[in-house]
Amino acid sequence: MSLPDLPHPFAERLHALVTDAGSVADLRRYFGIDLPPGAAGARFEALGGGGDRPAVADAVTAEDLIAVQALSVTVPAAAVLDLLEGHVGTQLSTLLRAIPRDLDMADATEADLAPSSPAHKAWHLLRDQPGIGWVTAGNILARKRPRLLPVYGGVVRCAVGRPGSFWHALHSTLRADDCALQRELLILRKAAGIPETVSALRVCDVVVWMRHRLRQPSQQQRRVRTVILARKHEGAGLSESVDVEDFGTTYRFRAADDSYTVEPLVSILRRTRRRSACE
């Protein structure tokens, strides 16, 4: 791929992750190809026959919302009901009917993804619902239009940076050099033995997620470091931390032979984790 023609540094990072020697093994591990069952997210595309099958392509179904939760996000009950039975679901269906379901992002025009496009309007409609937010909004649309609209979350954002528009940056990168990255993703899919029902966009998402996630500390390790930082911030002088347990609004950890329960520092812990963790 001719990297000088691509937007930097996004394209460089994405190209490096996709072409990593471990990408095929990562895909096989994630999707459980000739291996024990893979990640729950491996069922995202296929659950119930897929969210873009003709019979349901223009409406959010209960299966779509279950599939989205396989990507470790939760849709609040009120939003679920509004999407399935309410006005938001009706609005979204109108927009979905204007979004092609058989179009790859690599073949799309800028107009297909522009701020005035039905796809962009659908994303904003979903994002603005209480309790949904940008990650879940993108995941719902990726379920309904897997070839055109990507899964995009905190780990991928951490891996490739924060372009002004992820859709635009990814679209430009996929189309560069006569769609070389798109071809690379399709080669990876075939090499890993993944069904063609898994889109090139999803192959890209999984490769980036797996490659970057493997390089990050575990969530428990992040929590341990966060507790140490928070305790030192309060002048507690904690020098060792062995374990951390999350009880929702209370963090409990053990240092040496003593146990501590931390309640007034929850806001500090959460604020620090948002800055440091790929979530």
C-alpha cells in the first residue's frame, strides 16, 4: 500500500495493525475457527440470521439488541422499548430505508457518509437517546448495515487515534491505492476461514481490537494502578496493592495484610480510568 497517499497517522496505524503477522491467528481465535468457542462478539453478525437480512433490514429487532450486547454494551430498557415499539424506532426505520444494505464502505461515495446523509442522521438519532451514546449507536448501525458502517469503540479509538471523523478517515483509507486495504481485509478473512457473511469492516474491527487489546494491561491491573494513584493523591502513602474488587459504587482493595474500602474516591477512580483505559 502506498502510505504517502493516505491520511496520517490514522492510516499508518491501521495498516500496521491489519498487516501484523498475528492477524490471521487473532481472527481465528476471536471467531473460534477450529478452536474452542471464541468471543461472545463472534455472534454479532450471525445471530438470528443477521440484522441486514431483507425481512428485518429496515427495523431494529430484539435480536439486534441482543447481538449488540455481545459487544459488551447495554441498551437501557426504556431505549429498547422505544426502538422496538416507539417513535424512535419509527424514525430509525425511515432512515434505514434510505441507507443501502448491499454497499461496502470501500465502494461508497463521500455523500453516503456525509453529515447530511441518512446514515449520519441515524447515528445522531441513536446517540442522542438517553443511555445509548456514541459506541452503542455505532454498534446498532453496524448490525443493520455491516458492510457500510463500522463497529467503533474505545479500544479501536485508542489504537488508531481520534480522527475528526472516524467514518471519513476509514473510508479514505479503504479507498486509497485502488482499495488495497479492502483487498487485504478480504484476504485475511479467507485465510482465517471466516464466513463471507462477516464484512471486511468487521474483520478490520476485530483485528485492530485483538492486536491492541493484547498490548494493554488487564482491567484488574488498570484498577490496581488507579487505586494506587488515587490513594497517593489523597496522601494515604499506599506502597503496595494486591487485589481490587469493584462493587459498583465502592472499590475495595487489599494492601499487604490490611483491607480498605474506598467510597469517597470513586469519582477520582472513574475519572482516572477514563483517561487511561482503552474502554
